[in-house]
Amino acid sequence: MDPVELADLADLVVRDADVVDGTGAPSYRADVAIRDGRIVSVVKEAAAAGCQRPHARRELDAEGLVLCPGFIDMHAHSDLALLRDPDHSAKAAQGVTLEVVGQDGLSYAPVDDRTLEEVRRAISGWNGYGEDADFTWRSVGAYLDRLDHGFDGEGIAVNAAFLVPQGTVRALAVGWEDRAATPAELERMRRLVAEGMEQGAVGMSSGLTYTPGMYATGAELTELCRVVASYGGYYCPHHRSYGAGALEAYAEMVDLARQAGCPLHLAHATMNFGPNRGRAPELLALLDEALDAGADITLDTYPYTPGCTTLVALLPSWASEGGPEETLRRLGEEATAERIRHQLEVTGSDGCHGVPVEWETVEISGVTAPALAGYVGRTVREAADLRGEAPWTTARRLLTEDRLGTTILQHVGHEENVRTIMRHRVHTGGSDGILQGGKPHPRAYGTFPRYLGRYVRELGVLSLEDCVAHLTGRPAARLRLPDRGLVREEYRADLVLFDPATVAAGATFDAPRVLPTGIPYVLIDGRFVIEDGRRTDVLAGRAVRRTPG
């Protein structure tokens, strides 16, 4: 072979793959050639057609495997994990090639020194306190640059996009007080959101059952969404209730986005707790009406019934006003603690979505204090019974001794709602995966293979082609990524090869960190991050910034 022919060779050709291209169209058999991190040719039915097949320096026989675009996790909490763990097999082994972080209105940029410390404390249950992170950034742009640098300048495990966290913005401009923003504070928040978008964020998130973001009025959120829309971004709210009043909370977000002229992406769009059993069709009817009227709406879900959050998130919002130290002070006051208990157990706090807490559904999944590790894996009620005390006494002790760092699973979902929502035309996949804790939710390690194994192969809730589109092409379109999310010539070679007969989540509630099976190859930018089912040392991930225009 002469030098010219050698130079024209692809780096890799994947032969005889069953291509599911991310559009939802029927699969086809093809050879797919990759060079310099991009797909350079897709030759359909190459073996049968007798045409010239692409050649490469390396060939991979994909007989019996599906080749599809890399999965996009539309709701991830890997903000620090990407910088602390170069392996990050929790996501890479699932076939995730892009995560969207900065979720639920709380993350680590934009901040000043004071706000950074407060946020680190507030979401230690999601990400740990981050003692091993350098926190060299303060702006959104500097955080994205830090992702690009990754480990010794080599990058990170998978790609990441970022949402400006509205709660962090409010903490920086207003503080942690439950009050309306002044005109000057609102203008500062508008500037902070604009700066984040200019620096590469793809949109803005809110956590409207988390302080301090939940203190924002609809009018304040609308003003910030107008800024997001002006940059071509989208709004991703964890809205004000997933329990009592859930439909009203969804309707508020739809109306707010309409007023702002801002695309809307509904985070972990579930219908949980007893009052919402079987009510998913009502939610979808609300969305269909808005979509048919021209609204730009998408949503994500995870394929499990329990939710996951922090124990402190269940408290009434007034109990967390002023930040973590004020919360701990109130928990130490007997009269105030009794008032918190009454709202939790009797009337239903806004932090618990307006539903009185059922302690037998609240499982302790992680603690930050090693001395409390014996609580992990038990419900609050079980732990209380073992100690011979009331559940609130146990919960209060955990909150105080763990400095608000306790994470929980809430067993409050409904399978019929999960299946109904995942079928919808604007559905995408998001793990909402919290990697912290002794017994995390298995969705962090299993969301994407569970969609393919459980809901496609075993239950037939979705066709393979439709499911892949939910996890690839559709989220790429929401993120306005012009060259990701499809198997198409000139697109980036972020790809997954899996066995449709064996792909499955390994993670369970009893063993939540077991990696999936049936996903032997994952490529990012044409480089193998998973090869023969094992994590390589490749760090091909980078920050994915907003596409201008």
C-alpha cells in the first residue's frame, strides 16, 4: 500500500453492525468508518451489496451487535465526580458519552468564596463536600475550562454540558433568605445568567423544592428565562411539587416558559406519592395541549419508581432559610423542631411535596459521618424502631450529627406512571444519578441499560429504535448539538455497541454499584473508553459548550 492510500485509510471501521441511528427509523446493517474522531462513511448492507467496503487501520467485527449514538444523560449530578474520578465507569460503562450537569438549581458556578462554601455544604449529600477537589474556578466559563483540562490536561471520562444553576445564582445575588429580590438584585441575577450563557452553558436549571431557589417567584423566574431564551438555551426546572399539587406545578412551568418564550425541559418528570397513582395521562394531556399550541417542551425520566434526594430536602422551606447553619440551629431548638415535625408528619411540608411524610418509605442511602454508617440501608422507621424512639427523633439526630449530609431513597413512585411517561413523544432519558453514599440509587449505574434490557427487550414498552432515539437524537436536538446524537457522516464518533440479547443493568437496590452487562464497546471522539467490556485509560471527554446562534 502506497503512502497516499495509507493516509486515506480510516482509523477504525466497524463491520456488519446493526445500526440504530438515533432518528427512530428502522435499523439497518452497515459498515461504519471513523477517522479523526468523526464518522466518515456509513455503507449500508455493505456485505450483501458487493460494493467497495471501507478499510481502516483497525477493523472491528460487530456481528450481532447494535451500533448507536452515545447515550446522553439529560440529568446528571457528576459535577465533581468528573473531576475526582478519571475512571467514572458509573456512566462510561452504561454507554453514556455526554452528561448534563448543573442540575436542580445548585452547583459550583457562578460563585464567590462565601457562596461556594455554602453550596458545598448544601449539596454535600449529592456530591460529598469535595475535600479532594481543587475548586480553582468561580465562573461558569472557568468551570468548563477546568473540565477541559481534567486530569493533567488530558480531559475527563465523558463529555459534559452545564446548566446555570438558578439557586446558586440567587444565593450569590440575594442570599439564602425567603424574600423577593430587589430590582438591583434581579438585575444582577440577569447578568449572572447572561454571563453563564455567554461562557458556554446550554440553559438554566432550578430546584424549586430546594433553598434558596424555591424562594423565587414566578415573575423572577420568567425574567431569568427571558435571558436564557435570548441565548438559545432552555429552562430545566425541578418544579415546586411532585406530590400534592404536581399537575398545578407542571402547569406553572409550562405557563412560565410560554410567557418567557423559552424552551422548557422538565426534569425527572414523575408523578409520585399516593395522590398521583395512575395520573400520568393527565400530565401528558397537559403537555400535549401545550405542544399542539406550539410550545417547545421536552422532559426526562429514569426507569425506576423510587426517588432520591437529601433528608434535609424534606423539611419545610422556612426551616432552611438562611442557609445550612441556620437550619442546624433551628433543629437544635425544641419548639422549632416540633414545628418542623408537625409540618412533616401532619400537614405535609413543601419540601416533601405537600404530602405528609411516611417514614417507612424513606430509606437512608448515604451518610457523610462514618459513625452513622449503620443507618444506611434502613428506613427511618426501621432505624427508629431499633432504637425504641419516634421516627422524627431518629431523623432529627441524623440531620444534626451528619450536618445535613444524609441522602435518602423515597419509595413513592408508581410503575404505571413510569411506563406511561416514557412512551411520550418528547421523552428523553436522565439518570438523576447521585453517586455519593454507601447505598446509592441504582439509577446512577443502571439507567440506560435498564431502558434497553427491561423496557425494550423484556417488557416491549418501547421499540429498540424508539428507545435509542429517546436516549440520543432527541436529547442532542434539545441541546442544539449540530454533530452529535446520530449515526451520520461527519458527525462525531461518540458511539455505543451493545448486544440487544444480553444488555442489562447490573445495579440493584441491594448492590447499586454493579456495572451493566452487554455493552462491550463505547467510543468518545472515535477513541475507546470501553473496550471488550472494560474501562480503558482514555480520557476523551471535554466540556460541550452552547452552540451560538
